[in-house]
Amino acid sequence: MPELPEVEVVRRGLERWVAHRTVADAEVLHPRAVRRHIAGPDDFAHRLKGHRIGTPSRRGKYLWLPLEDTGQAILAHLGMSGQLLVQPHEAPAEKHLRIRVRFTDALSTELRFVDQRTFGGLSLHDTTPDGLPDVIAHIARDPLDPLFDDEAFHLALRRKRTTIKRALLDQSLISGVGNIYADEALWRSRLHYERPTATFTRPRTAELLGHVRDVMNAALAVGGTSFDSLYVNINGESGYFDRSLDAYGREGLPCRRCATPMRRRPWMNRSSYFCPKCQRAPRPA
């Protein structure tokens, strides 16, 4: 699944190429792509037509395009393979093109939603006074948000009484962190993924947040992490932070700090990658 850096790369591209353009028409080519829009494909297309798109916004992994004059926003669920691409009108349709949005201006480009596995989609929602689509109002701020409250996060972390990787993936506690960047931040922090959150001191929490921010900013600088052609920016280009990963996907390879072979363990239907020497498992209670 794309995480904060990949979604932010897409958001920045949309801000450059889609913001402040007025929708001429929208075409839904596969109804599953708007299944979260309960009123259906025709209603979705009708409600977009004639409206001006505001500045694309993001909270954590969630991306939306506000409609400036409606109090509503298009929420994008990228899912496992969703892509938002800006393409010339004359560009051939992608094999898995699901939604096409054309604009009233003369720029000769259109917004396309392409999704091979159709797990993602677009939907229209009312927005809260803060400008969030109402269905994601419960999502916490992400660590790159200037209004993220480090102290509140630390207190919530201590109250959770869980383990640290579970906490990092809890989008109501801190948003935008997924499996890849959790493993990377924990490796940088020398923390085992099963470390109890109740053991965290303020300095330890501050150190971890610093590493979370550092790894995300490093990924942003190179366009995010792309393991295959599914994770791309709006121009269809892959990021290449995967070349810089220190933990994720490195099972059996030497730890970049101590040369101990990295390990992988099954974890919540995913995998956790860690160094058994640098990230020692907590002692059983």
C-alpha cells in the first residue's frame, strides 16, 4: 500500500497540474471505481461537472481534491494499485483506466484514475469545518503536519498499552506510517517492533518521531518507494527510495550498522524486518 511519501508525491503533482481547473465532464468507465460513492457512477460524474478543483490536500495516506464552490471533496482511495495520472487528451487509454476527468481550459490534459486491481476508487463527500472529507475526520494528523502535537502523541502512546509497531500503524494515533516506513524508522531507532509502548520515555518518543520524519523526508526527496510499476507519480514515473531501504525487504542481507543478517518475521498478515542484534526483542514479562 502507498504510504505518506508516495501519496504526498502524487498530491504535489496534482497541485501543479490539476488545481484551480474547472471540470468539463467526467466519465466513469468501471462502476467499481466509484463504489464508495453510494449514489452511483452517473451521480458522481454529474456532481463534478462545472465545478472548480481547489488545492489538493492530504492527511496521512488520504488524498482529496476539494471542489471550491460546493463544500464537498473528491476522496481518492489508491488501494493496492490505484494511480492518478495527468495525460494528454490524445494519449492512448491505459488498459486499466477506470475514470477520466476532462477540464474546460485549453491545456489539453486530463486526469485519469487507473487501477489494475480495482481495490481503490474515487468518491465524493461532504467536508468538515477543517476541510476534511467527513469520512476521514477521525484520522490523526501525520508527523509532517506542522500542527502534529508531539507531546499529545507521547501521552497517547503511553496510554495505548500496545506494542510500538502496532501503534505506528494506528491511523487514529498517527497517520501516514505504514509497514515499510515503520520498519525503517524502528531500525534507525534501534527498537524492536514488539517493544511495549508503556516503556517509552519522552526522549525515546522524540527520537522515534525524529527518525519517522527523517525517513519520510528522505523518501519524499526521491519520489517515494516503488517496488513495481504500480506506485508512480502523476507522470507515471516510479520513485526509487527502495534503493535506500535499510530494513524492509532485506532478509538475510547484512545489517548496514553491524553486519548481522537481517531477519523477517510474520506480523499481522504482513512481515517485519529487523536486525536481531541492533533491535533486540523485549524480555518476556
